[in-house]
Amino acid sequence: MPGARDPDYVERILDLVEQVPPGRVTTYGALADVVGGGPRQVGTVMAHHGGAVPWWRVIRADGSLPPSHQAAARPHYDDERTPTLPSGKVDVRSAFWSPR
């Protein structure tokens, strides 16, 4: 099984994240479906290596980000005109990009 410490696994995830178009999002689970592992492994990669890629475009399946990321992500969503809901979550139905 791939691991968050495997450089090839990390690179595959980061490459996919870089492909997510502005104004669109994908989920930890969707990335895991493509590269293997699970959403938590993808989250670990993003936490340790995601600073150089558009990390705000990777969200939870319910449209949310971890609370610690919300304030930093909001300007990106506004700039990119990412569809959001009144709750502040990303409108996953409108904004989802499939990494397949």
C-alpha cells in the first residue's frame, strides 16, 4: 500500500493537485481513489508537502476545510470565484473536479 512517506506517492498527489483548475476543487477521497491509500494518507501528504501547490483546492467531501485552513482559503475562493454555499462551505456539486 502506498504511504505518505513514499516520494513517488507524494509526487503523484502533488501533481494531481496542481492540475485542479482555479475555481474548482477535489476531495481527499477522490485523490486517494486515483493514487491509492485513503483520504487520511492524502491529508498527511498535503499537511507535510502541500504548501507549494494550491492546497485550498483539496477539501473534505462535505465541502469543508479543517478549521485551521478556512481563513487562509477564503481569499483564494473569492479570487477564483469558487462556488460556495451560505454556510461558507464550498459547493462541491458545482465546483468538483475529478482527478480521473
